[in-house]
Amino acid sequence: MALSNTATPKYYGEFRESVLRGEIPVNREIAMEMRRIDDLIANPNIWYDESAMDGFVKYCEAELTLTDGSDLKLLDSFKLWAEQVFCWYYFQTKTVYRPNKNGHGGKHVRVKTKKRLVQKQYLIVARGAAKSMYASVIQAYFLNVDTTTTYQLTTAPTMKQADEVMSPFRTAITRSRGPLFRFLTDGSIRNTSGPMANRTKLASTKKGIENFLTGSLLDVRPMSINKLQGLRPKIATVDEWLSGDIREDVVGAIEQGASKNEDYLIIAISSEGTVRNGSGDTIKLELAKILRGDYTNPHVSIWHYKLDDISEVNDPAMYVKANPNIGKTVSYEVYQQDVERAEQAPATKNDILAKRFGIPMEGFSYFFTYEETIKHPKKTFWKLPCSMGADLSQGDDFCAFTFLFPLSRGEFGVTTRCYITEKTLLALPGALRAKYEEFIREESLQVLDGTVLDMMEVYEDLDYFITGLDLDVRAFGFDPYNAKEFVNRWESENGSFGIEKVIQGARTESVPLGELKHLAENRDLIFYEGLMSYCMGNAMTMEDTNGNRKLIKKRSDQKVDAFAALMDAWVAYKLHKEAFE
């Protein structure tokens, strides 16, 4: 073993040189990950084992096959990713009690333990990059070579997808001619009582893939919290964690059990998703913070491949940013055919942009891009003039009030206060309820007693909120649905000036939607609450035959009410701009 705290990793070094020579274009996220690796190289407390990859590479190329039975040759990208898993280490010093050899007494001693640095690896890479094959070779290595691993897990949104990870492995069992596989697969699986030499040691069973020699199991499970909680895998692969409509953090659920093992490893692989406000968005936001250096977490490896801009879809030289294996596992012709298909069939555009180019589809069917929904640092708008918007509901939707504050330099502050009943909160499924409880803690969501909201109780609480911040409400826009009682009281206590009914529909919504979109693109909407981020992330638009857009939501649990109230506030502000001068 050759450990070094200064050496440049072999495969990363080759990759970095190619990038510096301009041979391989990389996106912002990969460039940031490279800086993180450079920091590891410079850290004297982090060690690189130059020989740790040798066994992995030899095993894969000598023993494993592709699904068509041909020999496996590890891709350069696989070596780059695996190097971070296998080759980085640190030493942990701790105090342990050691009894004396005579059995009487003992003493506490300090021991130094070598530990693998990376515990989680996230890969976001385009369709056709053979990412499932990468998961397969990782699982195969630990099942057959690392004898300390007894329980492994692979999961995906569906059993069919999870089983795809196993396919190359099962092919290797039946077709591979490597010496280890010949030894492990020789014999009869039905022989359970005869000599070990006559038994099959490795086989695909109803449980998954079992190594009877080591007592190890590779388990296959669908991506469901109920199916994953309580397990203790040492090695786990999570396939397409961004692609399914998964509201729970399955990676976190797996890690709860896996973390009880020494040197556990979770590899989460996926193409870009087409679902908003799921756990995937939350994880991507956390990964972005790590990449930017907002905080340090050397135990996480992040390879996020994507185009930097949609304009690069027209430049095949940039496709490698989204798929490092283009030209090897998928052809440029396939990519070009998809681009042409997206142009001819707009319904396919979202999926192609997400899956082939790593561009989240929200910018096209969802109104706001992921980046536009990221919260700003918290600010206070105490005593500032504002426009108030209202989107009122007594049922399961938010009864939403959003305040718009004209600031300097064309920026607008935004804060919201929404209401639901206790009955609505208690009826929510677990993951969604947890999200709502986040909003409650940040005080953007209030829970009132009963089964139906009392508008006068809402009025009293909102009045208390406005008074507490000493807000100067100079305009008030509202959706007339369910608003009569509230608006009448507001007018009687505050006068009629600045009150505007905002009619819903494509003809009236299209212009303010476009204006708010422009502000969001420039990051001039200064909001700091998770609830507003959530509602913006859910917002979708539908166009009529004249190209006018109206606000919609995909399904009932994807609330947009706080943003709808923001649009009402914006309309009222524009109609009464003179009141803010």
C-alpha cells in the first residue's frame, strides 16, 4: 500500500490535464468539484492510496461482461468516479479500552484507524451514460471481493428499474469466463448438504444475488420509504433518484441504517428529473451549497453533468458536459435525432432537455427554473410601504396573503403569510406534512382551529401581523373568489383607495406573469421564505391559442397560492405606482 498526502490521483490527474488542455469542456458544477478534489490533494490530513484501484479495475475487466456477453472495459468516467470511492482515506484517532492478556484489569489506549473518506457519491448524468452499469460493477466488486460486506442494497423508483442494475451482474454469472466467476458459479445450486466444492457459491435467487461462500446478499427493492427504512446495508446504490415522483428522501432513509456500519457507501445515480419540489430538489440544493463551498463536507463526492445554458443544445462539442461518455455508450447521431424530435414534437422537449442535456425541464413546463426559486438571505421589511395580494380559500388550499415591497435598484422584497386549518394539516401524508411544518416554523404558515377557515379570524391575525411589522399597505389586489367578506371589512377599516379586483384568466394574467418572470430571472424578487420558494416551484402556466398564459398547478397537493397572491399584489402595485413615489 502506498499512501500519500500530497499525490495527485492517477485518473483525476489525467482528466484534469485534458480539461486544462481544452480537450474536455466541463460545466460549472464539474469545475467546482475539481476545485474540491484539488483541496483534498492539498490537505495534509487526507491520504491517497495509489494502489487501491488496481484490484477493482482488474476484477471488473477480468470477470465482468456487458449484457450482450462481450468483455467489459471500464470507461474512463467509471475510473474517475470510482477513484474517489476507493482511493481517498483519513485517519481517525479514538480512545478504546483494552483488557490485559492475563484477564485482570486493562487500560485505555489511543488507536488510529484508517477510514474511507467518501461515504456518499452523487452522480447526475445524462441518459445513455451507462450509469446503471457503474452501479452494477460497484455492487459486484463488494459482493465478491470485499468479504466484509454481508448486506447490500439497490433500489430504483420501480422494481423493473432496480432490476436493470442487476442485469449485467446476472449476465456475468451466466456468461463470464473469469477464474473467480468460474469458481463461484461451478456446481449445483440444489446441492445444499454435500461438499462445498460441489455447491454453487454465487447465484441469482428470489432474494436478489447471493454469495453463499461469504453469506452476502445483494437485495433489490423498490424506492419506497416503507421498504427501505430499518435496513442496514453497507453498500447501497440508488438509481434514478431524481426521475421518479419521490417525495421522501430515500437516500437519507437508507443512510440512517447504513451509517451504523463502518465504511458504509451510498452511490446515488440519476439523470436530471422532471418533478419539482420533491426530495430531489432539496438534495440538489444541498449539493450546490457543498460545491460552492458554503460549507465543507469531504465525505460527499458530487459529479453533476449538465449543459451550462440551453443555447449549448445547438453545439455538439458541448454535449460532453452533460454526458462524459458520448461517442462511447451513445452516439452523437442519437443526440441529434433527439434534438430534431424535440423541435418537431414539443411534447417531447421537456424530457429530452432533462434526460439528454441535464437541463431541468421546469423552465419549460414549470414557470420558474430551479435557480429562480432558491431563497435569498433573510431580510426585514419593517415599516416599508407595500402592496398586498390575496388569494383566499377556506378549504385545503392556502389562504394566502403576499406583500410586495418596492426597494431600490429595481428590486422587490416579498414576504407571505398563509393559513390552513388544523384538519388540513393532520390529513397530510407524512412527507408533505413535514414540509408544511417547516413553513410553520418559519412563521409563513399559520394553522387555525377547526375544519373550515373563519375569514374574520384570518382577518384578525393578519391585522396583528401587519401592525406588528408596522407595514404601510398602499395597494391591495385580490382574486374575487371567496373574498367578499374579507374585502368588505378591509374597505370599511382602511378605505377604498388602492383596492383592485384581479380577474383570473390568460388575458389578464399573461402580462404580470411575464413581468414577474423577468424579475425572478434577474434575482430581483427578494424572498427568503421556503413557502414562497415552494409555491413558485409548483407554478406552471398554460397558453391559449393567442399565446397568452395563465397560472395553473399540476395537481392539488402542489400549492401555488402564495405566488398567485404575489401576482395580485403586483397588479395592484402597477395600477397605483404613484402611491409609492
